[in-house]
Amino acid sequence: IGAERWYQDLDALLADTFLSYDDGPGSRQVTEGTVISVAEHGLLYTVAAKNAPDAHLSTAGGVLLYLGASAAEDIRALDGNVDGSTNDSAAMMLSISARNALKLPRGVTYLDSVIQADDGINAWNGLHGSGHESVLRLGPNARIKIQNQGKGGVLGTDHWPARMMADLTIDGSGQTAAYGVIVGTDTDQGETAITRTCNGAHFENVGIMDVGGPAWAVGYMTSNLWTKCYTKDCDYGWFFFTNTSDSASDIWTLNSCDVRSHDVAGLVALSESPNAVSGMVNGGIIADNAGWGALLSATTTVARDSYVFIGTHFESNGTGNGETASAVTVKDHGVALEPSHMYIERTNVRCTACNFFSGFVQVVSEGTFTMDGGAMYTGLDG
């Protein structure tokens, strides 16, 4: 492989005091461009120039290193632990800075601070795992923010969709984490002045579970797509929130997603904007939520918000099977309600070829509900 020095693991390389830029007794001189191999995980590094400001790592003896091509975006190449308990945020942010991407290996990576692409990064090639064996465990201070650098456009690309996140599981540590993934806003969710957006993003095969808030907290964004994602055992599954006059959590699609077993609501779409908002759920299942299956609400009828459900299965959400569920209050909506499959307020909802089992749909305050085909085995509460 052309390496001039070999180490068994990264810890041994980083602890090394033998390598040196200077020739002298008790040292081995290396020069810029020297290739170093680490057997564990098959990683390669290249010696950087002395005092190089953009080096990725440094040995204990002061030799600076760049990641080699074989290191890809694997955070273990940047001294990530992947042990499920040590906060690996530094290695994760270094990977984003070094590679404009973040790759999680199989195993459990622990995060307890904020990771996001910053203004100095011109490309964001996403957060990817190696399948659902790649688990990102979140602590109470963890925030994963998927954003553009400014208002409008897509971060680092001029074409849509950008594959922002794929092939991993996010674990909220028994609802210790307040959020799963924050999309489009600079604050946790919702803001009165737009500083960030997230447009044209694609999320695929991502599971989020056990979060003590929204699995997906979505603010200002346009034309985002979630494919074959699942959420389970959180307060909320997807929470789309438009709370300013110049923003919209708009034109989103959930494609074959599994929204299951949430405490307050599986899907929430709230708008306080005079701008029209729209979203679509194509296929998938919304089931076994202790609260609402879906709550769709707007504070104004100036621009009618519209939502379409196609071939979606609703079952055992809130009240059903002859039992009455306890009232829940959706945050930012503020009204305690007995939950079931769907709540529609000042919005237009069309369901095509959908099935509703063991529950009801509630339509209030100038909302409309249209059903084309499918089946409703309970009732409609107007």
C-alpha cells in the first residue's frame, strides 16, 4: 500500500513520540507526504507540513497528519470511540470539516452536543450510516441540525434532492434526548426570524426511537422527502411547524414511512403563516400512537393549507376499540383533546385509498375532509 510507517491502532499512532520532523537521537525523521498505515480499520494517514493549519490530527510528538483517502468519513479515523458512552462530537465535527460528510460505522456512537455544518463549509454530503447497525445514541444536550447556510437554496449543491441522511438508527436514550433531528431552523424548532433553511433534502432509511420530543423537528424548508423512515416511542414522530409570516414548512413528502407508538402525536403540521402550506403522505402506516395519529392545523384561512394522504393505513391511534384515550395537548397548539386518527382544523385534507381502523377523524373550524376510496370502520366527528 506504499506506507512507510505502520501502527496497530490509532491510539498507538497518536501516542507516538518517536516520529519527528527533525533528525536526531531517539527519533525517526518524517517529511511532508510520508504515508502512515494503521492496521485497525485499514486507515491511511499522510504527514502534513510542519505547522500546517489544516491538519486533522497530531501525534504526541507533534507530527501533524492528514486523513488518507482510505479513511473516508469514518469517525474512527479521527479518534472517534464508537463505544456508546464517550461523546464523539469532536470527531464528528472534524469529519464534517475534513470531508464535508459524516460516516458512522456499525456500532453505537454517542453524541451529547450539537453537530451541524457551519458557514465555512461549502458542501454537505450528508450523515450516513452502514445500515441500522449504525446507531447514534443521543444524550440530553445532543442536537443534530440539518440546514442550509442561509435563507433559500440547498447547502452545498445546486440540484435537488440532496441525500442528507441515510441508513442509520438514532436512539434517544429512553427519551433523555429532547430532539431527534432538527431540520431547517437554527433554534431547536421554530423561530421568528429566518436565519437557516433546509430545502430539497432527502432522508432515507433512518429510524428514530425513544426521543422525549419530536423525532423530526422541522421548521423552514421546501420540497423535502423522507423515504422508508420510521419513528417509534417518541413524544412526536414528525413535527412540521411554520410560525413566521415569511416562512413555510412546505411541500414535504413522507414516502412509505412507519409512524408508530408516540405519546402525543405521530404526525403534526402546524402553521401560523398566511402562506399556503402543503404536504403528502404516500403509503406507510400511522398506528398504535397513544395520542393523535395526525394533527393538522392552521391559525388562518387566508391561504388554505392542503394535505394529501394516499394509501396510508391508520390503526389504533388514541381512542379506539371501545376505549377512551386520555386527552393530550400538542405543543404550540395548546388545546387538550381526546385523540384518535386525525384532527383537522382550518386545513383541507384529502385521503385516497386510505384505511381507518379503530378510531375517528375530527374536523373543526372550517376544516375539510375528503375521502376517495378506502375504508373507515368507525366514524367521522364533525
